[in-house]
Amino acid sequence: MRKRHRGRLRVLAVAGLLAAFAAAAADTGRLQKAEQLKSQPFRDATTISALAAGDKVEIIKRQGGWLQVKSARGGGWVRMLSVRRGEAGKASGASEAAGLLGLASGRAGTGTVVATTGIRGLSEEQLKAASYSESELKLSDSFVQSAADARKFAAKGKLVPRTIVYLPAPAE
């Protein structure tokens, strides 16, 4: 029961992140490093042109870890973590590390960053179209192992036990 509740919370958190990315789809940004403009959102797609660090781009949409952009050198796809949203200039020195942290987290403020972004495997459309499947739930439950099986597995791998202190259950 508890596992399913956590899963719903994760889905809601992921959906919230996707909504935030969708809201920012018409943003502009600058490349943090030199990047190849690709014809499709794949590493091995055809390269359209080369973009230099600091080049300004208009962000059209996001797909996985890729952004579809328009630039002075044409339109295409670049890796999401290569683009810094907003009108920021070229970073250097100590500010470069802060810029990379901003890229990894989606934040560019001065606050403490406690979460990073990056969603793999599910698009916004797939999350919206998700539906309950009893057969898939039963399949996932079939992967559960007993404590005895886990101990046998650990003994084979010469693993040692570690005590983990769990957080207290939330107040209801």
C-alpha cells in the first residue's frame, strides 16, 4: 500500500515538472557550450550546423533531454543541458559552476538547490494518457522477493547488512 502511494506522489511530481517545462516552452536562452544543431532529438541524428557557446536560441519545445530551438544558424535540436534559459551571458570562473548547477536543477537563483530535473522514458503526453492496468500491477507485484530470498542473494554476493533509519511516517 505504502509503495503505491509513493508512486502516485512521484507521478504528480513528474507531471508538475513537465508542466513547468511546457509553460517555459516559448523561452529564449543561450548556449553554455559549443553544440551541434541536430535534425532530430537524437545524438546520432544528422548535424545541421555548429553553434558556438553564447549563441542565442529561441526554445520552441522540449522532448526528453532535448530542446527544439531556432537560432541565427537555423532550426533544430540541441541537448537541454547545453542551454541556459534567459538572457544570461557567457559564464566564466566561479560563476560557471553556478551556471551548470542552474542548468542541472532548472533554477538560476541564489537559494539552496535540493532537487535536480531530468526525466527519462516518459513524455508529457504519455503521462497524461496513463491509465490503470490491473495486469501490469500484478506483473510488477510478481517481482517482489521474500526476505529469505534476499538474504540468499546477499550471501552469494558476500554483501554485508547495513542498518537504515527510516523517516517517521507523516502525520495524518
